[in-house]
Amino acid sequence: MDRIHGRVDENGGDRVADVNGSGPVRYTTNTTPVTGVNVKQIQCITDTVFSSLTRTWATGSLTGVTIPAGIVLFGPFTAYTLTSGAVAAYD
């Protein structure tokens, strides 16, 4: 149960409120591509490597770079895929 609202999402997972009040959080801990999203922030829960990371209005690439745990990347992001690690993506 989420400690803020006391709710569990439809998949049985914990829900966490975005402290900015802008939407839910999506946890990703596998290499399944996440597409068709509008993610405002991605927080690396553990050291994380992306095999793809699509950010609106960005040049360059962070793919293959190890991003340390605790770092928050600011979007908007429309898709991402992990090579390794775990992230919390805030819509």
C-alpha cells in the first residue's frame, strides 16, 4: 500500500504519489521497452544503464552510460529501455 494515499494499483503493486502532484510513478526493473509514454522525470533507483532513452528536444545520447543510483533525469521522455538497473519514471 502506498503510505500517502493507502491505495494499491490494479496490478497489485504499490502506488506512490509524485511529490510534484503531476501523476503516478512507473517502476521498471527489466529490459522490456517502455514506449508511448510522457515521462517527466526518471529517477535511477540503482546504478542504471539504458539501451535506449528518447527525450524530446535532446541531442546526444546517454545509452551505454552507467548512471549512478539517486540521479534524476528530467524529460520529457517518450520511451526508454534498460540494459540493467531499476528506475522510477514519473508521468
